[in-house]
Amino acid sequence: MTVTHYLADWRPFPYEIAETRLEFDLAPRATRVLSQIDFRRLSAGDLVLDGIGLDTLSLAIDGKPLPLDLIDAERGRLTLPAADLPDSFTFAAEVAIDPEANTALEGLYLSGGIFCTQCEAEGFRHITWYPDRPDVMAPFRVTINSDMPVLLSNGNPVSRAEGRAIWHDPWPKPAYLFALVAGDLRAVPDSFTTMSGRKVALNVWVRPGDEGRAGYAMESLIRSMQWDERVYGREYDLDVFNIVAVDDFNMGAMENKGLNIFNSKLVLASPETATDGDYERIEGVIGHEYFHNWTGNRITCRDWFQLCLKEGLTVFRDQQFTADMRSPAVNRIQDVQALRARQFREDAGPLAHPPRPDRYQEINNFYTATVYEKGAEVIGMLKRLVGDDGYRAALDLYFDRHDGQACTIEDWLRVFEDATGRDLTQFKRWYTDAGTPRLTMTEDWADGALTLHFRQETAPTPGQPDKPARVIPIALGLIGPNGDEVLPTTVLEMTAAEQSVSFRDTGARPVVSLLRGFSAPVTVAREIGADQQALLLTHDTDPYARWQAGRDLALDGLIARAAGRTGGEEFTRAIAGILDDAEADPAFAALCLTLPGEEEIATAIAARGAIPDPASIHQARRGLMQEIGTRHEPVLARLYDAMAVAGPYRPDAEGAGRRSLRLACLALLTQLDDGARAAALFDTAGNMTERQGALEQLIAAGRDEQALAAFAAEFGDNRLVMDKWFMVQPLRAAPDKALARARELAARADFDWKNPNRFRALIAGFTANHAAFHAADGSGYDFLAEWLMRLDPVNPQTAARMCSAFETIARYDSARQVRARAALKRIAAMPGLSRNTDEMVSRILA
Ligand code: ARG
Ligand code: ZN
């Protein structure tokens, strides 16, 4: 039975909760949960509670037992008729649950002997009977009975005695923010004094032995707390803030009030075990979860259709934070790259949905790049349109007006309208309409005037055939033929389907530097010659636009090569300028020097109406790398040596930038030296960034045997590092070797596939090997289908998320499509398929 939930069906809950009291007697196989919930009637209506997989021992209202046959186990509901309920009453339930059997990692489960919870989105109903919806908020009092040495829940500690801890969270919250942790954990402690002088005890909790790898997480937390006070004026509001690292976690981390729970890979880091990228993600996600305290917890979502209200805003805030901590230009380019790779891809396929969807079957399938990353881009546009002061005024009003409430996108837009006087009716389409607008620009040059004609169109997406015009902020500048900027950044607000603008007195015909800073999440189509692109790559004052010019030039060359022609000559030549100033901004140079990935090339080919051939794309990319390497060998070799960082490793942006340029040079040089430098770097590097980088090159060069053995010998007992080992092999192996390698790895005893990190490492590592996953014989599709069918009964959330590897199949040839669809149909036909995976597969097959 598949139920579709519609935004239009939302109705207020007819009761409110004065307090929720929970008592847990923890035991791996039989945890007893006692709940007492003080309800008050608000309007007419039955009391409907959610519960799934609960062994209900007793139910009562004001101490009077209720019959257990009120439970509809099939639908996961308990309905108490309004007529039987007084105006205010205490509902009590006693249930038993089995954390050890909980492999779905939703609700209360065990991870390496640690009891922990994940309740977003609808996990709390696996713990006890409750109105499990985000608009029902309550203060919680939680008692934990257990012999475990550390017992944690939300809020402030009330008391601690032998075998018992009591916690009280005074801030009303929905059930999805509930958390409980019990285990043998060690704290890395610190403290923070807020701007109003409140002293907060901070702890990062890890397994014994991991304390030495939690310092960076703590530093990141303190920087986040400072930043939110400085930039948003937001202060922390409890006496303690706890972060716990667990090894088994479906996603990245969770913002439970006062008790964030993290995937251990986003907490634990040391120079020997974590890469620069890992450090950067740790800082970003620690920030993200902390920032949720205001954008998510103090102000939450009315219903799950509004998920981007908290996620889009919180991603936007964590991106601002990362930009402030590191390099704004480099981070902007990285964010754009990620958006294109994940969100544009989603928006162009069968899984397209708006940032605020209006229907779903399984809400966990909507924790997507569209809700998160596009949700953040939409806020970036809003900020660009209302200006920095308008944005600040609107956010102040948002916190003021909505603190303590469960809100909607309408509430969010209204604060911007009220604070700035702007009408956002048309802007709202960004929230309600799916699809990536395509912006086409043509130029007229006559009588010393440059006229730009813009046209926007958005292709239909599932369920949305018509796409009215949106507001598109187009930031542009003009660069004269000598490289001087003749018009600094100007923002045009496009509101119609077609619009033109003229510029006079610009001297000789300038080149348009378009969509500066990636001012809107659109694709761009324009006529531009290689010389003009090279001019922008060398002279544009906007780093994003400069990088993009190089990107387009490289893509043109790669597409030509993949079609069997020559190409990439202009890019190879233009790169000389980047190499010349590489030392001034190594991170930026590394981004320019790294060719678009195979998936990105395939996307560009499909966008031009052709059918991508994965094997030719792979060859084209390798070929161009070889040419660039050959042409620039001396300077690449010199930079490779010059970018070695002396002294102890530090995970800062500067050192990371040098290492990223070093590895970008290494990738090109490996095409020529057959892996000699990579082998030497692997043996001598003192940090994981360079070791993993070198290892990836050795795998691609087919010279990996010794290095892989040495790596496994050194890190065999470190799960997070071994995840890298499982990931890089299928990812970097030559396309004709990757599947065999993946199968071999999957047969190993240490392929603990029930652990989401390990599963993703191997399986998603393989699917990210574009030419291997899209092998012409369909073997890549079969491999993925086989593993998704194995995982689905164990962990539906993680299985469902990984179905998105199939979302691009429509762009490939019909033989591949037939094979991919056959694989999907096998999944669809599996008896007992989860609602999660069923929804994903049906949408892709539709
Ligand atoms: N709210 C979490 C975050 O900040 C994500 C949790 C999603 N978990 C889930 N099972 N859907 O990003
Ligand atoms: Zn979030």
C-alpha cells in the first residue's frame, strides 16, 4: 500500500503538549520506554499518534488503561476518539523495542555497542507512540536507566546517580530533535562563554582511544559559535552542548537540540588519517549542525514539505561560514561544482522536484541536493536581490517574529517582503518550480553599443509541464579586448522570458563576463569564441567567471576529442597563464588545472543534444591530460616540487591550497612518468591528503599493488581510513578493471556492508567511475542492482538514496537504457521492497 502525502492536506494538530516525559530502561534486545505526555485540546478532532514496530505493553489516559485494539499496526497509528478525551489529560504508554535488531538506523539503535538515536524525519515513531510531526513541540524530561558510563539526552543535565541520568530540555521541540546516547565514551571537553556571558560546557564524545582525533571538531565548534554571534547575532541557549561520534549513521550528522550526533567521519581527524577535504567537511558540518540551533530548532518547519526552510538556510549559513574561514573565491567555485554535479543532475532527470515539493511517499527520499544546495542558492539570490542590509533586516525579523514556531516558506518570504518592501510573488517560483532554467544570451554590436538579448526557458519536469519565467539576477561585467575591465559587476534583474540590455561607450567591442559569482542557479548558452574565453580566463576580475571560462574552453576541447576530433589546444595554451601565477593562489590554480570529470563531460555532451559514449569520454580526458602534461612538463614539475609544504601539517586553507595544486600537477605528470612521482610521494608523505592523492594516481596508472598492501597493513584497524581504501580502488581503477576489483573487494570479510560508510565507499565509489558503471554490457548496472537488493531489507534509507546513480540513464544510448531499466525492474519486483526504494525506482522508471 503506497500512500502519497500532499502539502495541500496539511491540517493543524488539534492538541498541544505541555510536557513530554520519557523514561528508558536500556537493554540491547528489549529496551522499555515509558512515556507520559500532557495534552491539551486546541480544537475538535481525534488524537492520532504514530508508532511503528512497537511492542505495546500498556496504554492509559490519566491512569485509566486503554484497550490495545485501538492500535492500527498496519498503518502505524493509534487513534483516540475525541469524545473519550477530556480537555487536558496525560497519555501514558509503555512499549518495548529492540535496538540491536534495528539495522535501518532509524529510531533507537546500537552502533558498536553505543545506544544512539536518529529521529529525523520520522524516527521517533520507532521509539514510542507520539504525534511525530514537526509542528507539535514540547519541553522534554528524559530519564535514562542504564549501567553505561555515559548517559546523554537533550537539554541540561538534571541529575546523575548510579545507573540513572535525568535530562531536561526547556526549549519546546518536535520529536525529530529528540536524542539519546548511552555508551562507553570519552569526552574531549572545552567551554565557551557566549556574548551575554553565559558559560557553556562543550564536549565532543568519542570511543576510548579516539580522543586524539577530536580536537579539530572542537575547534570548529568554537569557531561556529563565535561566528553565529558575530554575523547573525545568535547566541547559544543551554548550559551544555554535546557532540557524539558514531560509526553507523545513514547521513552526515544530526542537529538534535543540545546533543548533535555525527557520523564519525565528520568528527575524527588527524593529519595521518584525514585529508584536507575531510578537515574542511568537518568544519563545515560542525558549523551546519550548530547553526541549526537557530535555523531549524528555535525556528523549525511546520511540515516536511518545508524542509528547505531549515536546510536551505542552514546550508547557506554554513557556506558563508566556510567562506569566512577559508577562501571565498575557491569555496564559491567548489560549491558551484557540487551544485552542478548533484543538483543540476537531479533537476534534469526523473527525480526532479522543487526545493519545496508538494508531495512525497517517503520523506527521507527528499533530503536531496535540491532541498539542501538549491535551497541555499535560492537564499543567495534573495540576498543579492535585497542587498546585504535588507538580508540582515529580514533575518532579524525572522528570528524575532518566529522564534519558537514551526514555519513555512510563506512565513520566510513574508519577512523579506515586510523588511524590504519587495514583492516576492514571482521569486517564490524558485521554491515551487522544479528544473534548472537555461539562460541564452546573444549579442548585437552596432554603432559602438553592445546589446545583450537574454532568453530564459525551463524544460518540463515530472508533474510540471509549464514553466513560467522566474526572476533571475544576472551579474555581469565587461572586459575590453586588452583585458581591462570596462564595466564592473552590474546586476540585471531578469523577470520576463526575454529581455535585452544595452551598454554604450565601452570602447572597442568588449567580452561579456557573464553570471559573475554564479549569481543564479541556471545553465548558460552563449556564442563565444575560444579567444574570448581565453581572454576571460586570463583577465576576468571575477574568480568564478575566470574559472568558468577555462572550464568551458576545456569542455569544448574534450567534447571534440570524445567525438573523435582534435581538441583542447586552446585550453592547453591558455593554461600557461594560470601556471605562471599559480603560486599567488595555488588553490585557484588547482581548480583551473583539473579537467572536468567524465560525468561532467557526459552532461555537457547531452546538453548539446548528442549521446555520450563513456569509453570515448574516458579516453578523451586521459588524452588531453597527457597533452597538457607534455606541453607544460617543466613548469608542472617545478610547481610540484615548489608546492611541497615544509614543517608540520596544518589543515588550514593555505596549506590545503598548496597540496591541492601539488596533486593537480601530479595527476598530469603521472601521465608522463608512469607513476614514479606518485610512488615516491606515497612512500614519503606524512599526511593523508598526499598519501591518498598519490594512491589514487597509482591505481589509475595500474601500479598500485604494493601501495595498497602497505596502506592496508598500516590502517587495517582504522575503519574510516579503510573506507578510503575501499572507495579509491573501484573509483580510480581503469574502466575495464573496476568491476572485477569491486567484486573482489565486496567478497572480503572486512566489507562490512551493513555499515553505511563502508557500503557507500565501495558501491558509490564504483558508480562514480563513470565509464565502469556505464559499461556497455550493463554489468555495472547489474552490480549496483544486486547490492541495492541486498541492502534494502537491512537499511532502506541508504539503499534508496543510492538509486540516484540511475537517474541519468535517459541520456545514454538505447541499449544501455534497456539494460539499466531491466536492472531497475528487478529491484522493483523484489518482494517486500521498502517504501523508500520503491518510490525511487518507480520515479526513475516512470
Ligand atoms: N537534519 C540533518 C542535517 O542537518 C539531516 C538528517 C537527515 N536524516 C535522515 N535520515 N533523513 O543535515
Ligand atoms: Zn541540516
